[in-house]
Amino acid sequence: IQNFLREKLLLDLKEICHNKTSVGVPFLGYRIMNDRLRLLPNSKRRYARKMKEYKSMYESGLWSEPVYMSHVMPATSFIQKADSAGFLRKINYELRITSTKNYQ
């Protein structure tokens, strides 16, 4: 394989490097750690911003409840994959969302 890559495709493979890190690895909005999955700060900010925007659109009457939920559910699903129960409670409290049964 290495000969084919080098001779036909003019590519060189890098040596495999296994690293250990105590702070995890950022990947697709998450920080992947050995024993848990956390949200990156940008993901938290983006989610909070979107939820405020979505709530505003719904409360102003521009969105019906089904449209609102079609936006909220995918964003919340992304957040729930991580260890984020405390973050979700905080956002729901800040936005005065009284029922979270649709989110969980």
C-alpha cells in the first residue's frame, strides 16, 4: 500500500501517533474525553443564541408550535448527546421555559 501511494499517487503516509491527553479532543462541537463527552464553549453559545431566537419567533407569532419544535428538537438532540443536563436546566431557566418534557 505504501509503495502504491508513494509511486502512483505521490503521497506519503505519516507515522501513526497515539497521544494521551487529559483535556480531551475537540471534534464536531464536542470535547471527547476518555470517560465523557462534553460540549465545546462555542456549541453552548450557539445553542443558547438559537433557543433565544426560536423562542422569540414562536412568541411573536411568526412560527407555529410545530415549526418551533421542528427547530428546537434537532438542536436539543445535539446538546443531549453530551453531558449537558445542567447546561440545559440553566438555559431553560434563563429562557423561562416551564416545561421541558418536549426537549427530553
